[in-house]
Amino acid sequence: MNATSLTTPGFTSDLRAFWAIARREWTVFVRYPSWIISLLIWPVIFPMGYILTARALSGVDGSGLTTFQNTTGLTEYVGYIAVGTMIWMWQNIVLWSVGYALRTEQMRGTLESNWLSPTWRFSHLLGSSIPQLVSMLMLLAVSALEYAVLFGVEFRGSLWLTLLVILASIPAVYGLGFAFASVVITAKEANAFVFLVRGAVMVFCGITYPLAILPVWMQTVGQWLPQTYIIHAVRSAALSTDGFAAIAPDLKMILIFGAVWLAIGYALFVVMERRARQTGAIGQY
Amino acid sequence: MDLQIRRGEIFGLLGPNGAGKSTTIRMLCTLLEPTSGTATVNGFDVVKQANEARRSLGTVLAGERSIYWKLTGRENLEYFAALYHIPAAAAKKRVDELIERMEIKDRANELVEKYSTGMRQRIAIAKALLARPPILLLDEPTLGLDPQAARNLRELIAQLKAEGHTILLTTHYMEEADQLSDRIGIIDAGKVIALDTPNNLKRRIDQKEVIRLEVSGWHESIAEKLKSIAGIENLLARQQGEDDLWEVNMQANDSRAALPRIVEHISGNGTRLANMNILKPSLEDVFIHLTGKALRD
């Protein structure tokens, strides 16, 4: 060779690679303009059915809200539903996007190209989650704005506490996404599992109703799902003025679930990636 | 399979479909773990020292979807430079250098989806060259390229060898392997059945001749009759396009002795001999002699 290799291994190089993956994913994402529609319209349309049902049951003047108020301590039922559906949308989109991130690369034909490089393999999953996270934070912000303007929802709580809960929820929400992504490399699809998880979140985590109205066994199932605590904590942080004390117990559970799901997501990734290399599944369409 | 590739050589790996060429490449570039045995790249074990092996390699896999179509050519190269851990300043210089070398400067800032197949392949090769790896694995690099683009690429491969790269090349084009390779390994069913220089391989059957016929109205019973002629072997018939015209190749120990009987078997029964040639054996004939199959089978 007339020149030496330009590769310089090290932590900084891995960090640059991670950033390059995030930037690539963002560039590709914004070059498909349909994202604007999902960002602006979907957050309003999706909870509309629930909100109008609630309005029908409570009466236009809200006279039937007493039971709701007694159970939840809140009068803002539109905000209550909006927060639940926003968290559900977040988890749902993470399952479809992060959960299918590697599969998308596989279908594009670029997974092998990426795998040929000496970059830490998990960076590919972590890096492609960053633009997804940014777009989700934009979606949550746009949603909150739209509910405030269109439905007059008053987010009377603290913006900082809400952000804190969302930040703390990232490991749990994305850990589940990583676990899905790992399974999908070899299984090729996980639609049935995605439908199962989002269905479970919808029923057991109280996205539009308080858990107290559920039978005890369903409440018990809900306690094993991190989204239950995330939804409850975001509602407390965004809609009430009870401060940090009201979210602290939920925050603790969210962080525990986050650590567990991140560990499960990473372990599954390592096992499934090795299995894919042994079976040749990485390049299979 | 037991195979060693020497530093600085172009090694052509040939074999019929399913022989194990791509599997070998995939194992060497760490995409597939061997079920048994070991493989080393630049002295690094592809399983135990996978990252060191990856740093030694530039790989072009078959197919044109190994780069991002929604990124520009330049963005693709900058992205992969980061994945190959090339420091930012060196990466910028190297990307410019490769864009210039691959003659895509005018269109480097256009999305890859607007490129021709040849341009996409040039980006894929530039990607493989980014980190100046000592070893290049090229899996069917000229597949799908027009003749001019394929010729340019062959010139580039020869230049890369001159610059000191060790190159493992798989190809379906026998002339390409003959022209570029220092040594050729012919594999079939995962085993190396011949390994030598192109000239030495051709010498193995240089006492034979190849009879090439163009025949209309060909049918299998004629093949059986021709195979029964003494000294005739490795007969392969291939239909030419949509017409009822067949190219029939066979190897003969003594073509002069065999020709009258060949003509006799072909004449009549609606079969017509359109053309006939006696040729010196090519690398493809060596391949057919060894595997009993044409490379594109």
C-alpha cells in the first residue's frame, strides 16, 4: 500500500459515527414531506373521537363531570384525554419507527453496508432514535399547542416538571422499541406484537379513563406497564399544580422500568444480532 | 475450503450460482459467521477480531442498494467516512479526492436516486475506498453496468492493484476474471476445485479444442447422440434470445475426427446447422471442464 489506513478507532470516532447516524436519519426523514402531515394533523384527529364521546357523556355544559372529577381530581377532561392519547401515540410511533429501524435499513438494502463498518452496532439503533425523539418532542409540543388553541385546554401545571417526566420516560419507551427492533432483524416482522403492546397500553394504562374504574385484575396488569406511570405523571405535571411531590412516586417507577427495558432491549439486540450473523439474516429481505 | 490470498494480488473467485462465492465474501467481511473453521483477514480472525478485520476491508457487495438513495453522493461518502472512524478533516479531504477520482464532481450534490446504475456503483466503490483499506472485497462489481462503465471499472480495479491493494473479486464475466486476476480459484459446492493463474488453468485443457455450433431446431435427443461420439465431452447448449437458435459448445480431443459425425447427427429431422467454429479453449471452457456447468448456470 502506498498510504496507511485512515481509520482511527477510539471513543471520539464512535461518537462522531453516532452523530453521523442521527444526522443521516434526520436528513432522510425530512426528505419525505409526509412527516409534516403526521406532525400537524394526526395529534388533533386521533383523540377527537374520545373527546367528543366524553363531551356527549358529560353534557355540553359539563354537568355530568362530577364522577370524573371525584375519581381523577381534575375537571379538564379534554386535557386528560389529550395527555393519555399523546403518550399512547408516542409509544405507538416508537414501536413502528424505532422498532422497525433496522428492518427499514434491511429493506432499503443499507443494513449490510452499515454492518460492514467498525462502528459499535448498537449505535445504529441509538443514533436513528435521536431524530425520532426530536420529531416526537415536536409532536408533543405541537399537540399541546393545538389542544390549547382548538379546545381551550389549560395546562396549569409546570412545563419543567412535564419535560422532566418526558425525559425520564425516554429509557422505558425506547427500551421497548429497541427490544422490538432486535426481534424484527431475525423475525422480519412484529406487527402482531406491536398491535398487542399498543392494545395493552390502550386498555390497561388508562389513556382516556382513570384506572380506578377498571376491575382489580386489570389494574394489577396496568401496574406492570411503565406507560401507566408515564401517563399519570404527565397528567399530574401538566394539568395540576401539585408540584414535584405528586409525580415523585411515578417518576421512581418510570426510571426503574426504564433501566429494565433498556437492559432487555440491549440484551435482545446483542443476542439477535449474533443470531442474524450466524444465520445470514442480516442481508435477507 | 482452504484458500490463501497473497498480499497485493487480484484473486478471482469463480463458481456457478450457489457455489459459495458470496457466502465466502460475507464470511470474510464479517456479515456471516462460519459454522466451522477459521478465516483471517489481514491476520485478524473474522469472528474473534471482527472490528480489526472490518478496519482492514473495503467491501462492495453485489447490487446497487448499498447506499442511501435519499442522500446525495457526497452525503453518502461523508456518512460512511464517519462510520469508518475517519477523522473529520481527513474525511473531508478524502471525500473530495474520491469524488474527483470517480468523476462524479458535477453531480456529487445530487440525490443518489437520480444517478445511473454506473454512478451508484462508483459511489459504492468510493465508499469501499474511503478508509484506504489494504484489502478490497468486490462481489460482482460490474454486474448491471453498461460496457463502457464496466470497462472503466476494470481499469480502476487494475489501478487499485497497482497502488498496492489486495483484491478478492467475484464475477460472472470470465473475460473479466481472465483479464484482471493474478490467480483464480474455481469453487463448486463450497470446495476449491482448481486454483492457479489464468494461463496455467487454460493450459490444463490446451490439448483440447472447443467446437461451437449455431443450430436451429435443437432438441435433447441430438445432445445425447453428440455426447456418444468418442472424444466429445462437456456439451452445453444455450438458446439465443427468443429465436429458435441455439449455441452449442463442446470440448473435443480431436475435432477433425469428430466433425463428420457431428454434422451427420445434426442434419435432418428439422435441425439446421447455421454456423460452426473451432476455437482454442478459453477460461470459460476450463470452468466448464471442471464443473460441468457454465458460469451463468
